Amino acid sequence: MRVMAVDYGTKAIGLAICDELQLTVRPLTTIRHPELNQAPQRISQLAEEYDIETLVVGLPLNMDGTSGEAVEKVKAFVAELQPQVSVPIKLVDERLTSYEADQILREMGVGLKERKAKSDEYAAVLILQDYLDGLARQQNHENSSSLPN
């Protein structure tokens, strides 16, 4: 099952996907102005092209876990996106992913200009990896719970 992650921002939207076995995650693309107005349609096209079965959208909660203005913007975007896609959309906590993405790119020796260009895609990679790790933990828990004593 292929999953696509979306790191929504008002200036750029980063996208990442995994392989069918959910073993590897890779950055896909960044949607920027002036294409932002067509982002739901573009995401729908990519979801169809890559045979995506679930979309994961990062939810930028405050550090204390509360919702703020950014969460409302993401929810409005999801409301616009939902009619465009035929797959479920899951919201997942994305606190600190943009910061972590920037750190990863710095460690890779990527310069400032390219970091700015790629940071949204790498934030989407982190969102997707967190989501897939959560699925794996849930599956492991379910499997261990069903084992005989």
C-alpha cells in the first residue's frame, strides 16, 4: 500500500511517498506559488499516478499539543482536498518536522538555497516516516496481543 504525505504551508507544499511495501520513503516534489491554487488537483493527479491508497497530512500542533491558526489553515486545505481525492486522508502530528528537515539537510551538507527549496519535501518525508512507524508499532502490538500465552 502506497502512502503520500503532505506538508502543507501557505508558501509551499511538500510531498513525499513510500514504496508499495512501505520500506522506503522519498521526497516527491514541492508545490509552490503560483501553482498553490491548483494544489488539490495536483495532489489528486499525483495520488492517481502513484496509486496512492492513503494521504497523510501533517497537522502543525503547538508544542503544548493545542491547535492554533496553522491547524485551522491545514483543516481548511484538507476540506478543499477531500473532494478531489478518492482515498482517505489522515491528519498526523507534525511538530518540529520542518526544523528536523532543515537539520537533516544541513548534516547532508546542503547549502542554504537548496535547503529552502527542499525543506518542505523533507518535512513530508519525516511526516510519512512517523506515520509508517506508528502503523508498524500498532501492527506489532496487535500481533503480540494475539499470541497464545
